[in-house]
Amino acid sequence: MSIHHLPLTQVDAALLDELVANTVAESRMLDYKERLPGDSDADKRELLADVTAFANSAGGDLIYGVKERRKGSKATGEPEAVVGLPDIVLDEVMLRLDATLRTGMDPRIPGLVLHPVLRPPGPPCLVIRIPRSPHGIHMVTYKGSSRFYGRGTNGCFELDWGQIRSGFLQAEGAHERVRRFREERVLRLLAGETPIPMGDSAKVIFHALPLNALDVWPVFQTLSDHQRMNGMTPMGGQPSDWRYNLDGFVLHTNRDDPSRQTYVQCFRDGGLEAMSGAVLAGDPQRGGFYGVAVELNVIQALTRWQQLWTLLGVAGPMVLALTLSGVKGWRVLEAGNIWVAHPETLDRDVVMIPEVVVQDLAAPPESLLRPPFDLMWNGGGWARSPSYSAEGVYGKK
């Protein structure tokens, strides 16, 4: 059994007590430790081996403050009691462990979280959640080490060269898998295979797809209607209907004019797809569309999606991808007291802006989205998005 599918907001003192009461044994994705690692070189190497082993395998949770049951001198892997971590200052401990984890491996593990579990009046526990890494494989580099570890049902083990090579190949495959998925989805959507009728107008398509293969569907199904509606607002409209479908769950508008319809689709791995015919409203007199309108709608969507991912326990890295369709010959306009445009027009009907991979899903959406926004404006002859200041602050030119 694993608790890795649960969002960390549900990993609390009551859950740890349940693990003990139900005798949930250690597994490929779960490990118990009674004490924290010390500050010795050996302890740091053991911590790094345990953490990278999870990342190089299926991901998992390392729980400190749980005593294992023993038979004689042999540990059984079964929890005996939640004893907590007495006589510690949590902030100091987390800073110390974080420093070791940041500097003792290569590359760093995106999405790794140190999660304190408070148990008043008793001492706290600490959970280190390690996602399965999209980078394929991580090496322990502490003090000149160069070792790779994996994790099986019997714990941590050192990888051989064949397993190391396979890990690097898997990393390349994750990026390629997501890139192909995005391309296939765009082609299908433009061919009319959409969850709702969308009409023939120009469209904005926005994808946010996790590099890790996640299974968050059981958690998604526990969300309330309010949580789903609040976390999945479509671009350019408020949803008026929703339903489950083969891909997962879709929220959408019900407008009389199908060319102005908009929807957002949640896939079963926590990935999201939004398509809107209401954002790229062209200005026929000026021969283009307003780039800032696209930016604001995409920023608003990603802001809501970040809230949903927090509820689902989805961590980075995430692939963000923006597509515009039906825009050949259009200018990218800047709105203001006096409208501004370059004479250059977009030279293709479907603009598939290259994907950007983001690690920190809690970062401000406007900072995560600057690369695709700049590229959108580049297509209209602009050097960059005019919405950002020289210091990179959105909305301050």
C-alpha cells in the first residue's frame, strides 16, 4: 500500500495513526524511519541514497518519526508506533535536510517536498515526498560520490550500468511522450474532435501537461462541485455545464453561437486542456487581435489550475503549451489610448508555440508564461511581449 496518491494536505497525524493501526508495511513507495539522519557524512549519503532511489523508481514517501516493529534484531518493515521526533526545531531541521538534498545530488529533484506533520502535544513527524522524476535518473554526488540508486519492494539498492542507461532513455521518452500527445490533441481538436461543438472561428488552445505519469483520478473524484468549478474556469467565459467523459472531466459554456464556445478538459493524470473561441476576437478594421487579451485569459486560467493542482497533489515539472489557430495574415495588436501594431502579420494558420517546461507550479503564472507570450508577439514582429517591464514585472512597462 502507498499514500503517495494522497495530497499532502491529507497526510496528517490521523493518517499516520491509521498506518500503524492497519499495519501498513513498507513498500516500494513507502519507507519508515524512527530518527532523522544526523550531520555525519554517512548519514547524509544514506539520506541522499534513499531519496534518489525513490525518484529513480516510482516515487514515494519517506516518513520520519515512526518506529518499526522488530523480530529479534531484524526489522519487519511494519510500523509499531508513531513516536515523533522529540527535541527538534522543525524549521532548522528542514533547512538542514533541504541543503543536503539541494547540493548532494545531480540533477535536483523537481517537486520534492518536506512536509511537517504536527501532533500536539506530542513531537512532530516529517514526511519527505519524492515524485517520480521526469529527468529519468539522479546521481548522488555528495563529496565526490557518483552512485545511482533504485528502490524495490525490499528497499534501496545500487543500480547497475544497464539500469542507469535505461533511466536516461526514460527521461528522453517522457519529454517526447508529452510533445507527441500535445501535437496529436491539437490535430484532433482542429479536425473537430472536441468535447463540445466549437464552430469555425479562430481559437486559443492552452495545454498544461505533467511530465510524470500521475494517477490523481481517485483524488479528483473526491472534490466537491465547487472545488472543480473554481479550479477549472474556462478561458473567456463562465461554465454553465459539466460532465465526465472518456478523457476525464470537462467544464464548458452553452452558448448559442458555437464559434464563441469555450471549455476546459481535465485529464486523468491532472493535465489540463483549454480551448476557446471567445478570446481571439479579431479587430477587422485593424487586421488583427489584441495580444494582451490572450495573455490575461491564459494567466487567469493557469491561476485557477494551480489551485486545482494543489488539491490534487500535483507537483512539477509541467509542460505549458500555447496554440493559436485561424490567425494567418493577422497582426498582433497592442491596445491602449492609441492602438499599436507592427506591419508584419502571422505567416501561418496554426501557430504551435514551442512548449516550456516549468518546475515550480507555485510560481506566479505571469512569470511562468513569459516565454510563450514573447514568442506569440515575436510572430507579429514584436521583440517581446510589451506587457512586461525591463525587470520582467507583468503589467509595468
